[in-house]
Amino acid sequence: MKKTPVWFDCDTGVDDAIALILLSQLDSFDVVGVSTVAGNVGVDKTTNNTLRVLDLCRVSYPVYRGAAQPMMREQITASYVHGEDGLGGVILPESERFPETLPAWDALYQAAVQHAGELVLIAVGPMTNIGLTLTKYKDFPNLIKRIVIMGGAAVGGNVTPAAEFNILADPEAAAMLFDCGVQVEMCGLDMTMKAYLTREELDDLAQLGTPQATFARDCLQRALKFGESYQLPGVALHDPAAVLYADDGAMFEARPAWVRVETKGSCTYGKTVTDLYSDKKYDMREHLAVINVDRDAFKDRLFELFARFG
């Protein structure tokens, strides 16, 4: 089976870590590069976390350090969910590897050129690296086969009533992405909040007895408690949902949508303004909004991939 070349852009916190673990076990993908960006925590931490988690997975994808700051706005983080270290306080051994010397945006463009028309970009952090790539390389959109992101929401937000974290962390970069002419498949909060594991299911996962499963249970405890404080049924696995959607959309529901990012509003800054239902207010519905997931199928697939480490 011919594998699909994939570039993974992340801000490795706890759900990014789970996404990396799943990514390492997907037979359909050839991961040609991983780029890091400031988001959940600073870029030095997201880069170190990425290298450590890849070591845990026993894979050596090249890692490229990306942007340390958003393109225009002041930096925000989500350490209140992911912990100051980004991994929920779980200590993994220091990696003996180092990030590559090429900046993330240059490496991403080179990969797009090398795999012209075939590269799939999965982005699960702030869109800063993509914005910088689009700024520097005007032909980049013509070289990408597919873009899947975890970010935004058709309705609502999580950091503010209007905005989801990954988009709010760099709205200007996200706006460039949705305007670049390539279809964006948006795995937003509408879907990812339904892709959760309960406390009991995390314990069941750890019963697999592998270092990867134990790490997953332990690193998600802080985020689980955060969710439970808001009466959520479990810990939402936002980034893993995007990865599994990119691999196989059968368990998900996606609809064509017009999507743009609000960069001016005082109450709506960072909102992914999404038209799913209006009567042709916007005739061009060039993006896809992923709005639902079969949670049981999601959970089963996640357990299946973790079991491969046994």
C-alpha cells in the first residue's frame, strides 16, 4: 500500500502527545516531518516535548522548531490545562536527539515541493508556522493536497465565548490559512468535544500495560480534572480526533462550509465565522466543517492503535 506523505504541525501539550502516539501507529501515513510552534506552552517546551514523545513511540521523525511568537498578537498559552511543562507534570526522559537546523516554515515548504501535490498537512496548534510559510512562499497552496486542522468551531469557543484556543492564539495566521485557496478541513470544538475518554476509560487504557498507555493515562489527568470541574463527562481528545479524521473520515460527519476568521471584533476576535446553514448567503462553501463523531468508534480505534505497542 502506498503511504500518504504527512506533515504534522503541533504545540505539544497533552492531547498533541496522544496524537503523536496515534500518528506513529497509522499504516497509511508516511510522516515526513514534524514542526513545533508556541501554543499550549512556549516553543522550547513544545519542541522538547515532541522529541521526548517520539522517543516514547520509538520513531525518529525529523522535528523542526517553529515560531516562538504569534504573527501579530501577544502570546497566550494554555498551561492552566496542560501544566507548566505541557505534559501534565509527567516526566519523560530527555531525548538524545535535537531539532533540525532548518526553520519549520522553510522545511514545510521544502517538503511540499518534494511531494508536489501529494503532501497532507495536519495542524493541531496555532497556525503561525503555516502563516509564515504562506507569507514567504506564494506558491505553497498549489503544492498541498489536503489541510486538516484542529481549531475553531462552527458554534462557540472555549477560551472566549466566540473563539477556540488554536485560532485565538494567532487569528491573523489562521485568517491567512482560510483565505489561501486550499480547502481546510476544520476539526473544531463541535466535534472534538464529543471525542472524549472518561476517567474509567483512561484506566482501562492503562491496563494495556505499555509505557505509552500508562503515559497517556497519567499525562491526561490534569486535563481530565479541568474538564470535570466544568461538569464534562471526560477529557476531550481534540488533536487525536483530528489525526484519526485525517486517516479515515468514516466515523465522522463533515459538511461544506464557508469559514473565515474574525480579526477585528472586540467580542469576537479569533472566531471562525462559519456558514453551514444559511440560504446561500455565501455561495462559495469551499471548506469542510467536521461537526460530529461516533464516539464509540473513536474510542475503539484509539484503543486498537495503542494496543499495537504491546
